[in-house]
Amino acid sequence: MSRQQQFKNREEVILAVAEQLLLESGEGDITLDSLAEQLDLAKGTLYKHFTSKDELFLRLIIRHEQQLLALSEVGDCPAAGVARLTLFQLINPQKAILLNQIEERLANSAVGLNKLFSQLYEIRRERMKRLINTTAEYLQSLHSSMSTRDYLSTIWAMGQGGAGLLNSSFYQRYLGRRDTLRFALVQHILDIPKQYPAAVQSVDAPTGANPPSAATHTANLQTESSLTPRNVK
């Protein structure tokens, strides 16, 4: 194994352990001293990979975004893609919430991370393109009149809200089993477009008129939505 590959492998281990420590702390922060101790590495070794703790945290967020991008590749059907998008948030509720909080903190206070933020937003834009296509195709398959923008916003809202419930020890007293709640939320997400049936064609419409295409849903999103990469997590 080359030294370059060893360096990359060690960096991946550092990121994985840092993420685990963050989740265990539950506070969205760790010290490099505790990370070095956990890894049995000299603190100086960490600085060979990351110039600061802020860079380490942002690299964790980029890593998470890359995982989401890979997950957005739909190889079976649009419905499965929508379900995966929702379920990923609900299976890792603490992770989703913590990384979102850390990103907001870094965006407002960190300096010298513009290049990494640009990388993060580029990955997120690519994921957004895939999600727009997936949700538009799903809406089209149901002949739903719901706009892609509204559907994506609903998915994110329910995903974030569901993650908050699943991450709350207090609400667990009332929610019971987590797996049944996850299933109910995913099923509800899949059913929502069915509440928006396509408008009935007018008598003047051509008899061979086709339902709105995926491209139409995508165009609706582009004209209606003002979402930017910064406020899409």
C-alpha cells in the first residue's frame, strides 16, 4: 500500500471516529485532544490532515453530503428513491440534527473555509438535481398536480420533524416503537401526492393530451422555488 493510500485510509478512520465521538457527546462539539487520545495518535498527526477543528467538522459534513448523494442514485423506481430520502433522515436522526447545527454555526462564524464550503455546495447542488428528477418522476407516475417544490419541502419538513421526535428521549415515552413511526412517516410521504389529483381536462383539450411531464414539474420547481444550497440540508 502506498503512503498516499495509507494517508487517505487514516484520514477516513479519523473522520469516522470523530463522528462517533460527536454523536456520543450529543453537544455538537469535541476536543482534538480527546480525538487524538481515542485514536492513539499524536495531536500533531491530526494537524497533518486538518488545519483546525472547524475544518475537521466541515469535512464531516461534506462526507455526509457525499453519502446522501450516493443514496440519491435511484436504480429501481422513483417511489423507492423518495422512501430512501425520507428513511435516511429518520434512521440517523441525531446525526442529521447535529451536522445541521454544526454547519449553521460554521457558516456564521468560521473563517478560511470558503473553498470547502464551495465543495459542499457543489455536491449538494448535484444531489438537488437528482432529487428534483426523482420526485418529479414520482409525481408524474401518480398523475399528481402537486408541485415538485411543495413535495420536496414536505419531505424535508417531515424528515426533520420526524428526526427531532425520534431523537427526543422525552417524546419517546409517548411514541413507543421507533420502527413503526418511521414506517408511518415514510408511508405518509408516499401518499401525500395522491391527495392532489390532476385537474380534469377541459372539453377543449385535445383527446390525446398527455399528463404533465417530469420536465414540467422540474420547471415548476425552478420558477416557484427560491431555495439555495445554503438552506437545503
